Amino acid sequence: MKAYTKRRIRVLMHRHGPQSMVFRRRVAITGGAVSIGLFALVFAKAADWFSDKFLHLVDIWPYLPLAITPIGFVIVAYLTNRYAPMSKGSGIPQVIAAKSNPAAAAKELVSMRTAILKSFLTLGALLCGASVGREGPTVQLAAGVMVLWHKVMHAPMRASMIIAGGAAGVAAAFNTPLAGIAFAIEELAAAYEQRMTLLVMTAILISGMVAQGVAGDYIYFGVTGATLPFKSALLVVPLAGVLGGIGGGAFSRLLLLAANGNHKWLRLLRAKPLTTAAVCGVVVAVLGVLTGQTWGTGYAPARAMIEGVDMPFGFGFAKFAATVATAVGGLPGGIFAPSLATGAGFGNMLKEVFPGQPASAVVLLGMTAYFTGVVRAPLTAVIIISETTVSRGLMLPMLGVALIADQSSQLVCKDRLYHALSTAYSTRGDDDH
């Protein structure tokens, strides 16, 4: 019996002890999730600080962006093309592409070096007024952190680990755990397997606990508690869904044309990245100076509109154009937050069509519709917006508007934006969940 016990202990230590693969993998996942929460929080604080510094300069010298924004675009575009070509754009397409061959992707596509460079370049973009968000880069940063921990622990990298890291990044960026899970299902995982559920939930839980433990529990856009009567929803939802979906689809179509289009002008844009960045910087600067509202993530005007503050009628169009110009300019940075702000601007226009309806509710439905049209992930869109505004009373209208917007978006752009962009980064190999 004694010998049996010793033998059993040796077997258990071999399978689950500090030297075992199971133990190393668990440490990598736990350590990665903790680090993701901390990195996401630090990056969020840094992004806010850099955005505030730019806005402070604009307050003092309103026309200064006409010079520093184009110059900043060129500098960031040069550094990106020279030192971190895999950090262009949102970061989510890179994570989607990394699933096909995690081991190869870990060397550059979602490496910690690329993630760190992307973080600093995104901060540089915010410092010159670019219309970018931090959520997409947080996803790539989170995947890079998970890769680093697996390297340190000598644990093999699998697609499921990258998916878990990216999902934890979304959850930590918005303080929305459910949105992280929905994002993993709709965007990151082409075939979401049951055995991945626990891994994704564990990473989200740990990173979320760390972020909330340090920063406290906060609501991204503040508590609105907006509601809409049933009869009113029957009027607002169809129109918002169709128009918002078409608008979001148009945004996706423009970005895909700029990235993959074969027209000679589009090829010229890609052949001269610094000239393109300068021109796009001028466009963003002019829009920002004219409106005073299109700089950066668009968080402040979006929150103001959600709270019922009147904004210029054309804000949505201006933010749309600024975000397209920033993306075409080749700068690193996400489109989540700018798309939410553009959607709020669309809702701000829509409330003029329904003057007797609650303004906050109409703005949120417009935001949901446009955002869904861009990302083509209706469940993720609804959960993000409902969790970031605590508007659970609008859950059913949001679901309705998201489903309509998802279908309407396909009339303009048949391809899903992130998945279509990911083809530029695809690595060879089979999925290994």
C-alpha cells in the first residue's frame, strides 16, 4: 500500500507537478491573464493622457493641428513601416490571422515586440489627433502578452490561447466580461469549440478582476438606463437598423478598397505610404479644426450625446471621414471607439427624425446599428453597448436593430471587415485549438 502511494504520488507529480506541461500551461494562462489586466489598464491610462495633452494644445493653439497632425501622421507611418509593419491598423485582423499558425505568428505577428511597438505608435497617433481607438491595439497587446508567458513557461502556443488572450483584451479594455466572451465566439474563433469555453472565461475573469481591483469598477460610457416604449421601438428600430447598417457597411467597404483595391489610384496610395499619410493627416486636421470634435477616440462627444447633449448635426459624417482617413493613412490604432462615436453621431442625426422619443435611447440604437454594420458581430455590439451604458432596458430593441444592421451592411460590403483584412497577415498552417 505504501509503495502504491509513493508510486501514485510520483505519477501525479509527473502529470501535474511544477515540471509537467499541464502545470506550465496553467501558470502561463494565469500569469498571462493577470498581466493582460495590468497592461490594458496602463495602456488605457496612457492613451487618455496622450489624448488629453493633444486636446490641451488645441485649446491653446486651435490651428496648430494643421501643422502637427500631418507631420505626426508621416512620422508614425514611417516608424510603422520601418520598424513594425505588423502593427498597422486595428490589431484584431492580426490576432485572427495568428490562429492559423500560432507558432509562426508568435515570432512577429503577435510577438511582444510587435505589441509594445504598436502600443507606443498608437499613443503617438493619439498625440497628433488621429481618429483611432485603443481597444483594437489592446487585443493585439493581450495576445502578445499571452504568447510571452507561454514562451517563458516553455508551453506550446495554441490558437485557443491566442483567442483567450484577445478576448481578455476586449473585456479589460471596455470592462465588459460578457463582451469578451461574445467577441471570442463571433470574431476570433471561426469554430468556437466547447473545450475552449473554460479557457476563455478563465482568462477574462482573471484579467477583469485585476483591472477592476486596480482601477475599481467603472462604466465605460456612464450609467444612462435608457428605455424606449414598445410602439416607439417599432418605428425607430427598422430605420436605424437599415441606415446604420448601410453606413457601417460603407465604412468597411472603403477600408477594404483602400487595402485591397486594384484601381490605379488605390495602388498609388499603397505605393507611396508617406505621401498618403501626409494627405490623410491634412484631411484629419481640417476636419478637426472645423468641427473641434473629431480628434482621437471620440469618447467625450459620444458620451455627451448619450447623455442627451446636442452636438453639431454633421458630427457623424465628420467622424466617419476622419476615421477613414486615419485608417487609409496606415497608422496603428483601433476603430472600435471611433466607430462607436460615429454611431453616436448617426444616432444624433436620427433623433431629429424622432423628436418625441427619448434622445439617449435613439442615440444608443443608432450607435448599435452603425457599430454592427462595421464589425458585423451583432451579439458583441449589443453586449458592449448595453454593458458600457447599463442600458439593459434597451436590450430587445438593440438586438433587433443589430440584426437588421447586420443584414443591411451586407448590401454594401459582403466581406466581414476584420476577417477580410486578416488575409494580408495570414500564416500557413491548420487551426490548432
